[in-house]
Amino acid sequence: MIKVLIAEDDYELRRNIVDILELEGYQVTDVDSAEAAIYACEQQSFDIALLDLVMSGMTGVEAISNLRQNLPFIAVVIITAYATVDTAVDAMKKGADNVLTKPFKSQELIMTIRRSLAEKELLESRTDLDPDLVYSALANPYRRKALKALTIHKELKFMDLCRLVEIDDHTKFNFHLRQLKKSGLVMQNENKIYILTNTGQFVLQHYNLS
């Protein structure tokens, strides 16, 4: 059974969402804050989290990295009444899979959840992925920059990568590259040029980089 976590401080809306999803056969846990959502993820696993953007205390977007420390491949949908292009882009950069704008129809909610779950299922179906290592690689801004540079340029020498990532400390950057290699996302070819592995290309097709 699909397990859904909802963090929404509007009680009526939260109960409406719970009712809709339970009718669809989902197992639903609902809380009224981002902090409570983080605690819930420490206690049990969930397949997807629906997080209100603006709540008292931590925002839904701020909670994403905390949730993924415990559940690396949890799907995340940000719910907001203040949807703009900038809001959506920022949420996706911070790791959201989708953004849902209030008010929304029940069918729109269900389709967004199904789409987000399908994307995560693709990632989890890869037997060559270690979720913890992949999340660790994607969670660091320098590593994300390196992966994005390799996505654009296909192959890069160490110094070119340093320049594109804008990091002067070569020892520090070498550590980040070792972590990317350890995660299976990046490799060096016979000429010591850095390239994305097939696994890396697959992951980046299904993950939003800032």
C-alpha cells in the first residue's frame, strides 16, 4: 500500500486531502507542520510527502532535505496558494518533484501523486543504484554543479570542472569528485577525463539539479 505523508496547517484542506486519498486506497498520515513531518519520517517510511509551502515555522521547501536524510527517494510535492514561475523553479531546485497550486481538483491531486511516484519508481528500480550514496552526491551543491557541468559538456578535465564549479580548493574538489565516483554517477575514461556513467545519465534525467 502506498504511504502518503501530508503536512498542511489548514485543517479543513488537510482533512479533505486525507479523505480523497484514502478513497483512492492510500495509507495517509497527516500533520500540521514541517517539523512534525520530519519527525514522522524519522519514525516510519513514506512513499510520498505533500508539503504546504507556507506553514508556521519551517516551510515545506526547507523541510525537503531533512526528509530525504531519512528517506532518500521519497517523492515530494509542494502545495502552494502563491504559485509563480519563480516559486516553482525554487521548489524544484530544492528537490521537489512537483508543485501543486491551490485550489486544485481531486483528480489533479491524484494525477500529480501518480506522476511523482512513477518517476521515483524508475529510480528505485535500478539495481545499480545505492540510494544513500546517490542522495549524498545530489545533496551537495558543488557535486550538483559538477554533475550539471558534465551533463552540458559531456566530458571535462579536472581543471575545467574546477573552473565551471567555481571552486579554488583543488583538494576539497577532488574529495567531492571521489564521492561522485563512489556513488556510481561519474567515472574517468582512459584519458582521465571525467564523464557521466550510464547510471549518472539515468539519475539526472529524473532529478532536478539547481
